[in-house]
Amino acid sequence: MNKLSILIAAFLLTIQFSNAQTSAGSQTAGFNFGFNSGKTTEAPGSQYTLQGSPFASKNSTFSFGPSYSHFIANGLDIGVMLDFASTTETNSDNNFGYPLKYTNYQFDGILYARKYFLYKDKFGIRTGPYIGYSKSTTKSTYALAENLSDNNYDSHNINAGLRLDLVYFASKRLGFTAALANLQYEHYILRGSNQLNENANNVSLYTGTAALQISIFYVFGSKG
């Protein structure tokens, strides 16, 4: 056995696939929180606006909701999460067809399965597939000078993907997670004013650097 094999074997021995928090029969109840904001400013005469006045865009997204999971085997849980998200975007009036204000309200329901890989029962990752459904309502408001009608529409979305989270147990009963990456496929249907009728598919990859997504949860029913 070479040195590399010995190092790999030693590392695997330090990973705890079964502990009090993630043993079969344990349950968790938690609360999820997410936040993201951004700002874009284009100089006069930019390639995007083709106008002589500056263009500025600000956006923010806030989300929250409860979650519950049950460990069906050591280090493997299944669960459900509900989520409400609100997105607001404001744009400066530069007569270029952008809405002055864009708002979106979205409700999500998600089913998931996750495998935990922890170091010394404290720190590690969890990953697994999920499937979800969401419904959202969107409103876009335009300036009078644009001569465009305000647009309202509803969206129905079916999505599935694979998510990777960072996990930390502060104690046997209290844990925290932070999203690292999320690979998602979605199929959505849009219906709204201005004769909007659209079906589309999308594949996207989100990382923890794009938005803050954290959760806190309480473990009960464990052996520890």
C-alpha cells in the first residue's frame, strides 16, 4: 500500500457516518433564511443603454421559511421545506424600456433527501437531490414616458436538482448550515397581461458566493 492510499484511508476513518445528531430515528426542525442584493451602474453612452444619461439598477431578494427532516438511516435524512421569497428591483428612468420597478413574490414547497459527511460529529457537508414546486406573482411598472403598459403575470414552476451545503453542529441539539452550491433544472409556465403565454426550461448553477442562504435547526429524538 503506497503513502497516498494510507492517507486516503486515514482520512476516511476520521469521517463519522453515524453520530447522535444524524443517527436513524433523529429528527430536525429548522428555519431557513436567505438574502441577496446587488447594484449596477452604467456610465453615459454605455453599450447597454445607448443613452446620454447614466443608468442605475438595484435589486434585493429576501426569503425565509420552516423545514423538517427525519433520518431514515444513519447519516441520511428526508424532509420538506416551505419558503417565501420577495424580490424587488428598481431602475432609473432613462427611456430605454426597463421597468421603473419590478416586484416578485414566490412560494415554494420542496422535498429532499440528503447524505451527511461529518468530521468528529461537528463539521462537514451534506448533499442530495430535491424536487419542488413554486408559484410566483410578478408586477412590472413602467414610466409614463416609455408608453408601455404595466405588466402583471403568474408563474408556475417545477424544479429538481442537486444541492451541496456546509454543516456545523454547535452542540448535540443545535446545528447550522450554509449553502455552497445548487445545480437546478426548472420548467416554468408564465401567464399574464399583455397576452403573455410562455413555457420554457432552464438549467442553472448557483454558488454560495452569489447569495447568502443559511439555516438553523434543532435536533430531537436522537440517541445522544
